[in-house]
Amino acid sequence: MASFAIPLSGLMAAQDEMQTISNNLANLNTDGYKDENLVFSSIFAQSGGVNGAGDPMQSGLGVAPSGTFSDFSEGTLNSTGLNSNMALSGDGFFIVQQQNGQPAYTRAGDFTLNNMGYLVTPDGQQLMGYPATGGVVNTSAPLQPLQVSAGQSIPAVATSSIDVTANLSATTAVGGTAPSSTLDVYDSLGNEHQLTISYTMTGTNTWTYTVSVPSADLTAGATGNTTVGSGTLNFNSSGNLASITNVVPISLPTLADGASAPLAISGPFGTVPNATITQTASASATTATTQNGYASGTLASYTVQPDGTVDGTFSNGQTLALGQVAVASFANEQGLLAIGNNNLQATVASGAAVAGVAGSGSRGTIVDGSVEQSNVDIASEFSKLIQAQQSYSASAKSITTFSQISQATMQMMQ
């Protein structure tokens, strides 16, 4: 009888609802889990003619699940203090590579480092991102697993440019000098060499400078200093550098170790009109020096920036990008298919994943040292559980009532 089929569909619907709620409660502490809600629709009603007004006379045939809706709203971000942990603040999904090489997508950012220094999920799936070469991220390159191994190292980089910010006192007498500027530069092997820049006033608004290094850096056992660069600084009446003449570029052609490459260094005062040296009535002083070389170093620590860039800090004080975490977005998040282990899979309904940089487009930003918790609300789930229980009881009561009526009808026929 149809009378039994209708409440039976209600029993099954209530059972499905309680199963969904139970799954939500079971995943209350699952990182990145999204609350699920079962959606129902009525079964096509049968028509029994029309009434006097011409309106159709219909009776329903029950209920059936029509879909599952996932609540992709952001869960609470829990600070863990672990640099390998990440959370997405906003939309998007981390991209991980499964054991079969296929991509999967997740909001659970409880990543750790494996024995090879790769960022992985608790079950070993590798976090994917954009590679970096020489500290420069290439967002046009194919995605690859991100590695932040403690054994990573960077080679030495020879100094090719220096910059000195200084002032030379305009009250200095002709023939007088100003305090020297000193800074360390590096050769191709990472060895330090100290440059000394000396200043002598040779006339009104005119100074000469000489750049020297210890002679021992050029010839083993030598003493004193050797001039490796020089020039004349010409200032205008406002104290700004007007020109640099008689320039001998800074060059260390042969080094005492015999193994490192010769050094040719540009600088040290920028170019007119943006020169970094002045001549004013203030005391002569050097306020800043910079150079672009460094010794070799090994990775000491790393942090993840809001845009997903993984910055590594090396033992030589340098900070270079090691890669950049990729974030995926979808045209229809509801079309994603849950495949377990906190992972989702793209489907025809969701559309293909569009990988990009965190903070761009509709993608959220990354919070380092945090993990997104489940967004399941226990109070709301208990409320839904009570409703589902009552629905189940009501449908069961309907079946009991129909059974009693059927038995009474059969007795009447005997």
C-alpha cells in the first residue's frame, strides 16, 4: 500500500539525517572539516482530478534526499606555533599530491616535514606550490612539492655593487680629511674583504676619494693597503653631488687565495642626481653602507608569508624565497567530492581547479603557525538531532497507525 511507502520514506530520510549529523559530530575535532547538511525534496505527487475551482487535487508520495550541502564558512583558526602548520583565512584550498600522483584539495593545514624536508599531510601527501630559483619564485612554472629541508644551502655570491651614504663637512680645510667609510665585501668563494674609502678635500666643493683593501688580500704576506679604486667628487653650492670625475672603477683583479674570481664592483655613491653623498656644514660621517654579496649559508629557519611565500633564513643572515604555496579555487565548491583523509576531489560539477597565489582573486590569505578547526557547531547539531529523532518517531507512528487500520479492514472482510 502507498500508505506504508510514505512513512517508510520518512523513516529512511530521518535515518539519513541522523547519519549526517552523527558524521558531523564525529568530526567535531577534525582540522578543516566542513559541516554537512542533508537537503530533502518531496516525491512527485499523484493527481486525483480537480476540484470545483479547477484546482488539481494532489497527494504527496513521501520524501527523498536531494543532495548534501557543505558549509564552507571559515572555522576557528587555532595557533599552534609550528611554522609547518598553515591555515587559510578566506576562500580556497591547499593543493596536495596523493600517493598515486593525482591532486587533491584540503582545508586542513596540519602539515609537517618528512625526513627529506618536504611539507606533507599527516598521511604523507605532499603540499604543492611554485618553485623558486635563487630566491625568485616562478609562478608560471608547473606546481611541484615544496621542500624546506634543514640541509638546504645557498652558495656564496660575490659583491658586484656597493653603496655608501655619507656627508662630508663643508667646513673642512683644503687638504683636510674626513673619517673613512668601511664595509665588508665578498668574493666568489664567500671570503670577506674589507674596503676602506678615504676622503680628502682638494679644493672648494671638491673632494677625492680612494678605495683600498689590505694588501695581504691581493698578495700573500704583503703589508699595508692597496688602492683599488678612486675618483673626484664635485659638489654644487647646495651641497649636492654635481659630478664624479677621474673615476677609476673598483677592481680587485687578483686575490691572494688564487681560487676566487676577480672582483669588479660598481659604486660607491650612486649616480647624479640620486647620489648618496653630500657636502653640508654638518660633521663628516658615514650613516649607512650596503653591498649585495654574501658568504655561503645553510637554512636555519623558515616562515610562510600571507601570500604563501616560504621565506628561508640562512646562517649567513640572508633571507631567500624557497617556494610559494599554491591555493586552488573552484567555480562551484559544492560540486567537490569528499574522498577521505580531509581531502576533496574536483568533479565535473565543481569545475577544474584554478591554482594561484594566496590573496589574489577570490583566494584567502595564509596564516602561518595556525590550523583551521572544524566549523561544526555542537549546539546546532544537537538541535538538528532532536528534530531528526522526532521526525523518525512520527514516521514510525504513522506506520503503526496504518498497520492497525489495515488489520481492522481485514477483520471486516472476514
